[in-house]
Amino acid sequence: MEHTHDMLTHGVNIVTAAHDGKRAGLAVAWATQVGTDHVLVCIGKQSHTRELILASRAFGLSVLAADQLDVSKRFGLQSSRKVDKFEGLGTHTLETGSPLLDDCALALDCRVAAVHEHGTARLIVGEIVAAERIRESCEPLLYRESDYS
């Protein structure tokens, strides 16, 4: 099927999790707010980050700014099973222990509220338990398939 969704606009976010001394993260363009206190992320079943989210029952969501394409590629083009994607980046935690990027537009700390199977992915709904605006004014990084080719 031809890509007909290439005109849909998606912000790029880094979803992170930590459990049992391990941490992982991945770039996603499929995250959305669900009401005022919940977000939904779509993560492939093979993802190491997904495994840590399900084990810890929590995740972080760092919303990237337009000048952070390099961070997006770091988290989007390699596996957390093989590479420490956090190396050299500042991180912090809020309530759940999920790592959040120090230099992002917005950081959300979430507890898993629901998990839904959907084809080769899992839709994970998180209740926002803490939020922090890190950059007062910035444009969000938008996903374009050509940036990841």
C-alpha cells in the first residue's frame, strides 16, 4: 500500500522506561494526549523499551524541540538492547523513576493505566503523574519519513 499518511503531522517524542537497573528509550511519532491527564503511546511488540514499561508499569515521555533531530535519530535508529542511547545526555527522574531528558521541550512522567494489543504493536495509556515544562518557548520536532531514511 502506498504511504497515504505522509501528510499527517506527528510530533517526535522519546519514550523511556527503567526497571531492575536497566533503562531503555525509543523515538515515537505516535503519541497523543487522551484527555487532560492521560497520554497514549504506540510501541512495537519487539521493543526493549516496551518490555521495561510493562515490567515497571511506568514510562517517561520527553517531547522534543525542532532543534533535536539528532536526539530523535539516536533513539530512533538503534536498539536499546545493543546501545546505551542515554550516554552523554543529561537525564533526571520525577516520580516513577523513568528517565526523562534534561534538554527537551516538555517531560511527562506516567504510570501505565491500560495496555491494548493492536496488530504488531501495543497501545499503552499512561496516567500523567508529574509534568515539567523545560523550554518555555520552542517549536516541536515534527516527524518526516525522509529524515529517517
